[in-house]
Amino acid sequence: MAIGSYRRCFLYFMRLHKVALISILFAAQCAGGSYKDKTLDVRDDFYNARFDNSAAKLRVFYQDAANKDKLLYLMEAGVVLHTKGDYETSLKVFKEASDIADSIETSVSGGVASFVLSDNESNFKGESYERVLIKLYLAMNSILLKDYESARKYFKKLNYDQKEIKMDEAAYKENNMARFLDAIISEQLKEYNDARVQYKNILQLSPNDEEMLINRYVLALKENDRGDQAKFGKVKNKLKGFNQKLDPVNYNTNMGELIIINQAGKAPTKESRGKIKQSPEFQVALQSAIEVAARTGGGNISANLSGVLLTLGESENPIPIYKDSNNIDKQPQEIYVNDKLIGNTQTLNDYAKITTTNFNDNYSKMVNKNVASIATKIVVATAAANVAANNPAANAAKNKVKEQCGAAGPLGFLCEMAVDKFADAAAGAATGALAGATISSDLRCWSLLPSNFQIKRLFFEPGEYTIKFKVFGKENEFTQPMRVKIEKGQPFVMNLRTVYNEPF
């Protein structure tokens, strides 16, 4: 009799808590799929070169989005339009994105962010090195439109942002792609000192980079600096250009330049780490944070702690993980000129490495920040659960069951303890559910970025040449040949996005 009543009491308490939870849980369930699922068609169109379709879908998302998501949709759309070759529209889109990003107050250190809110509640801010990439795309669009003066202005803004990052973050976040393009454009505008500074910054990180040393020697020749020619003269014999027959010849400053920008592969994307209970590190830190909350007036948490932890353990880990693709298209690109292989592109900015290293390696720090926030939620949830558990109807039901415990005879006190224990467990479960309902993994990220940025600078005698590239994953298959005209002393910039598409 006592045991049956005791079970009914437990179920009654759980029903009370479910009434309190239903609105929160309903809102969480109706929040929709993750950003990655929502934009699946966008990525499929993009990687299959259906750029108009991809841009149109992003336009709809942007128009329907709350302000908190507009930055991300602009960043994605900017890449689509840039890859399509619509550099003017891409420039406008990235300008708007830059204005929004600059207006967002964020820590220059990025990295250690809070992820306890779901996609539908938190503002997308982007990482510090992603905001630098917005400036890079603004500069690249300007270069491809031959507006070198504007490109230099964007590079100056980028350099300022880069210095802010460098103050608190590792050297591997240096954007050498931006520095190198800045140096080339500075040379073209005869701003030789600025070019010298950028080469110096790159060589500080990679002092033995032979190609960069060659470019530094080219600068010395262009500005007729005898001292620098002597200083970097050890690579003199490695500096070659090509005549119209594609024979290697000595470089001279009357040659034109072919600058190949290759945005290779697919960027890492955020994935769920699974449930909180699958991360012992998170669980231990969470229990400690809850116990601290209990000691500082967090309500009746101690009695309900096991129920809280058990229920929270089933919630999704709020800290996602960046997972990189294993596609071969991240490798350097083979360059064929007039059907002759003459070199490979060089990776200057490995976005995939920056992302995974910065984000994933900061997991412990992000755990510590998130458990404090979750513990605060539990304090609020405990109060709500206790109100539900201790309302007059619930207390009357509990006392009635306790009275029936007398039928257990001398063991009646054990029956009463069991009723209280189940009441605490129910309150703990309700507390955990209330807190856990607002915890989810934010999978929003700049998904259309490349895995890395590559570059190749080649020198040719003035004339027309046919350029093509090897198709990754295809035997003896090449891209559509492109005819380019190399002019005396002028750069011709070619922009590529190489992706070997695989089914999602």
C-alpha cells in the first residue's frame, strides 16, 4: 500500500514539474534545425557551381533573419558572389558585413566564448580572425576590379585588426596571404617601404621561405636598392621568368606578372560533441560549479544534486567541435601554362588549421566559462522547481502519502524518508530539465570559406598565354583553359576556388 502510494506521489510530482517545463521544452523543440541543416541546399548549390541559386537562397535567409544572424548570411553571400566573379556585388555585401562586424563589441582574444545559448538566442559575432578575412575579401575584390588604391585602404584596416589579434593570440593566426597581396599591390603603387614591411613580417615567421626570399629580392630590383640586392642576392639564381616559348630566362623588371589566388577546399564546420555526460571534464567542472552555487544561496540544490546532474547529462554539450574535411583539394594546385607544368601554388594562410587549433584547443577554457553560466541557470531553475514541488497541492499530496506510511508499521519512518527522497529526485530532475532546455550547441559558422588560401607569382615576357589546372580526383583531366594577356610591368590576377565536390 505504502509503496504503491509512494510511486503515485513520485509520478504526481513529475507531472507538476512537466507542467512547469512544457513551454520551455516546446520552444526548444520548435527552434528548428541547426544552421548547418538549414543551409544544406545553399552549400550543395555552391559546391556544384550553381551560384545564382545559392545566392538567392541566402538572400531569402538574410531578409527573414533577425539582426543577430545577418552578419553570417552576409559573409556567406559575399563568398558566393566573389566565387561567381561578381566582385562588385560581393564588395557591397562585404562592406555591409564589415560595418556590422566592426559594430559588435567583442574581445580581441576571441576563442574562449560562451556557448550555452542556442542558435536562436545568441548573436553571431564571428571569430577575430574571421573578421580579418572580411577585410581580406574586400581587398581581393578591389584587386580583381583593378582598384589598387581601395585595396590598400582595406589592407591597412586589416593590418590594424591583425595587430589587435597579435597582442593576445598566437603567431599562427598571422594572415600571410593578406600580407603578401598587400606587398604586391604596394609594389605596383611604388609604395616600396610598405611592401618591405610586409615581406619582413612574413619572413619573421618563415625566415627560410625560399619563394618569399625571391619575392623580397624582386622588390630590391624594382626599387634599385643595392644594399637589399646584396642582402638577398643568395636567391638570385633561383629567380626566373619565362619567355613566350616558356623557356626559363633571367628576370627583368619589364616582365609582366601572373598572380594566381587559389582558395582551396572546404572550411571546417562545427559539429556537436554529443551529450554532456560524454565529457567527463565537463561533468566534473559542472558538479563543482553547482556545489559552489549551492553554498552561495542556490536553493535546495544539494539534496537534488544527483537528479540535476543526471538530467543535465542528457543535454547536448554546448561547446561544439570544429571538424576538418579530408578532401584532397586542400593540396597545392598544379599550374599548366600552354600545356606545360611550370609550378604549384603555395599555402600562405591555413584557415582550417587556425580554426581547429584555436577553437578545439581552448575546450578546457570554454568548459570553465560555460559551467559557471549553467550553474547560474540552475540557481534560477531550482527556485522554479522548488515552487512547483512545494506548492500547497504538492505538499498536501506528499503529506497524505506519508500518513499512509503508517501501514508499514515499525518501518514507517523509512517509507517517509523514501517519499522525501523521491520528491527531491523529482525536483532535481525538474531543475536539470529546466536548465538543460536552454542548452544547445551553436553550430553556426562561416561554412563557405576555403580550407586554405594559396598563391603563386610567376613572371612572363609580355604576350598571351593559356592557363589551366589539374582537376583533383580526376586522371588526366584539366580545368577549362583560360587565355590571359600579360602586359609589361603589370600584374594579371587570376582567382580560383578549387573544390572536389563529394555528396553531403
